[in-house]
Amino acid sequence: GPADSLVLRAMESDTIVAVVTPPGEGGVGIVRASGPLSSTLAERLFAGIRSSWPSHQLRHGQIVDPVSGSVVDQALGCLMRAPRSYTGEDIFEIHCHGSPLALERVVQLCLREGCRAARPGEFTLRAFLNGRLDLSQAEAVVDVVRARTNTGLDLAVRQLSGWLSERVEPVRQDLIGVLAHMEAMVDFVEDDIPPQADAATEARLQKDLRAIETLLEGAEQGIILREGATLAIVGSPNVGKSSIMNALLGLDRSIVTPVPGTTRDTVEETLQVRGVPFRTIDTAGITETSDAVEQIGVNRSRQTLHGADVVLLVLDRSRSFSQQDELAVQAIEASRENNGHNQRLIVTLNKADLPSRIDASGAIERTQPLAVVQSSAVQLAGIEELRGALEEAALGNARPEFVVGNVRHQDALRRSAAALRDALRGLSDGTPLDLVSFDVRAAAQAIGEICGANVDDEVLDRIFRDFCIGK
């Protein structure tokens, strides 16, 4: 209900506290408090420090229980006074030894002094509500923490630094200016303001639409760089699927033996290929079998194949194209038909270190792969070429200059672009300006959602509940 809203709680004047370092033992653990009691905590818990606490300076001392007088830990304290802090409020951080027990005792002291436990995302929510971060930057905090590849981290850091805000806010302001002019033309015709949109107004809307479409060009790539693509490695038993996966990973993760049917279930790994994260799934060989356990693995392979973004078909070039290879090809054809041919396929002819005996040109042509690569997991030949093919399959031929990796942002941009197209169509068709202005307003509101100019509490709650406690 409304009483449980994170937004309402963050707007309260109480002081929140949480451990902001990961759980478990470590050299250092940090407890953070934010709110009006922060300066009081510094004086109460570090009772041995009699002088005043300067802002943004670390001070060493003993944390003492104000009630019992017992020493809890030796620590560093740092008071950051508003508004020059992460949340825009007074913040007090205590850098203790990284003992879970010591950290818990410090949190309990803070609670006893009048703080309350922070909820997930509440520090960052306060930073947003106090104007320290806009909403897109606040969301980037989670992306930085959860980044799985260097490219994903770079994308999150750019968003945290405000690059997206710098591009969408001028568009929003321009749309507001156009909207004000349109409404003035409708409301104050007697003041000699032209009653219809002029060429300059239409040109401004066209320019704003182009700016939004430029950001949308990298929409699919952005999602992949942020969340990853699913790669299914498929083939008949014992063609070298696990060996290829291990070569891509650089580690022996899958079980590799010369016995067909060794992989009886799907094996998942996260693989970084030239900055692109792949959720790589090594599947059981697709074959006809009477073994009940092995058949379960084959069925799971088919299910996994249906959900994959990219499929890597592995064929053994050192042997003839077999009926089992044909079953794998047919499974791919069925999967691509079910996915509307949106799956991208790469074929690798493995065991290139051995003489070639395969004739699979007809089957390969049927599958219409993006690339056919000769590979050898033993000699690692062709692995780099395979990496390049995987990158192209995931991202396409070119990487856009601007990449938007957040689904919510992309949805807002698409709605804004659609509203602008409706507005321009209305101007072209001679639609009354008061009706066209509704579309311009919708475009400005949609794009404003990205930075938090037009969001309600329900949206904010949904966003910040994805955070962990302490962020």
C-alpha cells in the first residue's frame, strides 16, 4: 500500500543505516548512515574524539558502546555534510574491520541511537529525490555493480556520468518550448501569433525526432551488452561441442571424453567475447536414443535451442555427414521456424587438424548461417575467427556511437518517437494545432521519464526494489 512506498519513506526526515559492503568476512567493512542523526552518531560512537568533526575527513578512533562503555572495534569514521554527499544529506560512514559480527554490532548501536534499517535502494533513492542523481544515473548504479563484462561496465559508467541525460534533456526542453509556442498560438490568436505551425516549428520537431532515433539505433545492441545473449552450442554426440566451449572459455569446465553422450544435461557458463557477454549453454548431443536419462538431456537440448539468441552448430569435418548430424540440422531448422528466423546461426567445422571427410554443403546451405568457420579445439586454430563471428552474430556489423541498454529507457524513447511522428503527420495533414499539441506533450512526457521528470511513485518503487540493501 501507499504506506509502504519507498518514495514516501525516503522523503521522511529519519536517518537510515546499513552495511554497504558485501556479506562475509573481509579486511574492511563499511556501515553507512544517512540523515540528520549522522553528526550525532560521530560524536556518540567515537566518544574519545573530543574535537569537532570536519567534513570529508577520515578520523581514527575506537567505537565505544555509549551505554556499556565497552569497545566494539577500532575504526575510521568519515562525516560528509550535506549537500556534498552521495544522498545530499549528512552521511556518516564507519570503516570497521570486516567481521560480520563487528559490523552487525555497529549497526545495532546506530539503531539504538535512533536510526532505522535502510531498505533496498534507499540511499540511491534519496540521492535521486535530493537532486544528486537523475533517474537514469540512479539506475546505472545497479548496472555498475552487476556488470559482467568490460563493455557492460563501460556502458554503465557512461550512464552514471550522465551521458544519456545530456542527450535527452535538451530534446525534452526543446519539445516543451515547441509545446508552449503551439499552445500560445491556439490561446492568443488575437496577439498576432500565427495560428498555424510554421516551417521552423516543423524543423525543430524533425530534429528532435532524429535525435531520438539516433539513440534508438543501438537499442538491440545495448540490451545485449547489458544483459547478454544466449548462445546454444548444438551438434550430434562427440563432435567436439564441449571442447569448443572450453576453448572459448579458456578453461576446462565441461566434461570432455571420447565417449558419445557424456554431456547428459545442459552446462551453462558466462563467456565474454570481445566485450559481449554470452550465456553459453553446452547441450547434450541431439540423437535418437533408447537411454531414458540421455533422452531427457536431448529433450532439454531442444528446449534450450528454442530460447537461444545465437546458435553454434558444431560438425566434425573428420567424418562423414551422418544421420545424427542431420537430426541436429533439423532441430535448428525447427527452432528458427518457431522463432520467426530471428536466431543467428554460425556453423563451425571442427577438428580441422584432421583430414576432411565431410560433405555437408547442402545441409549447411539449408540453414543459411551467418558464417562457416574451420576450427580445431586441440590446436585452437580458428577460435579467434569464431569469436569474431559470434560478436557479429550478437551485435551486427557495426556498433552505434550511442547505445541505450535499459529496457525502460528504450520504451520511453520509442513512445516519444511515435508521438512525434503522429505530431508531424498531423502538421502535414492540417490537423488543428490544439490536437497536434497533445502529441507533442506526450512526446515530452515520455522522454522525461528517462531522467525522472515525469514518473510516479509506483515506477520509482519498482525501479529501486531491484537494488540491494546498502545501495
